[in-house]
Amino acid sequence: MGMEMRSVAKLVVAMAALAMVMATTTTAAQQQFSRQEKAAFVNLHNKARAAVGVGTVAWSDKLAAKALEHARYCRKQHIQGPYGENLWWSGVGGSGTPGEAMSYWVGERPYYDYRRNKCAVGHQCGHYTQVVWRRTSYVGCARVTCNRNDIGTIIACNYSPPGNIDNQRPY
């Protein structure tokens, strides 16, 4: 192998290593929710749940830790697992408050057709139905500042027991 080929090979290896580091380095800052923000999540969930006559949820640090695992990836895709999951993200530079995420998720309420147990055509409503899922007892959320992949801040909330089970109504 000539000197020029070795240099190219080293450059390719270095670029591949850098790409792997960039792919696994996901966050600029992990922001723990304050006690007040955790209470806001619980209160906003319970307000939406009371509106449809289902019981309350409580905060779970275990679910929050699991949500943080997902949020660290700074990706918009859901991760399959044993918990229900809602995701919210801002554009680059967004702050990400409990009120912003909950407003988005609960804002899907008009698109849930209870009679048909489906979302209106062309609309999402699964975030809303997860918020009000009658069997869910615990919620835990995490927030990460990404500032990449067109995501500024991502909030992930996990739910236990999970909702959105086929052929079951949320309430």
C-alpha cells in the first residue's frame, strides 16, 4: 500500500470514527424537571383525565428515567417498549415546558371520535388518548436540549400501564 493510500485509509477511518461519535453524542444539555414542572405535568394530565371521568396519575421517577433514555437520542420516532410514550419537540432554540407539550397532546382531543374509537381522518389523536387512558396510573417525563436534527428541545413522557391498546377505548 502506497503512502498516499495509507493517508486516505487513515482519513476514512478518522471520518468514520467521527461520524460514530456524532451519531451517539445526542445532547447539548439534559434538563431535569423541577419539582414544580413535575407537578405541572401531573396536574395537566389529571385535568384532562378529569374532563372524561377517569382517575388520576402520579409521577414516577422510574418512568422519567426511561423517558430520558429515549429523549437522549434526539429523534422523533417512538421507541417500542413496555410503556406508553408521548413525544413533543420544538424547533431549534425552543424551550420545552410541560404546558407546551401537554397543550399539543391534549389539543388532539377534537380529533378523537369516541363513537368510532378512532381518530378523524387525516388527524392524530393517539397522544391525547394516551394522556387520558383509564388504566394508566403513572407518568414520568424527561426533557433534553438537542439543537440538531431540526429538534431544539424534546420532551418524552412514558406511561404505565401503557395505553392505546387495539380494540379498547381510552375511557
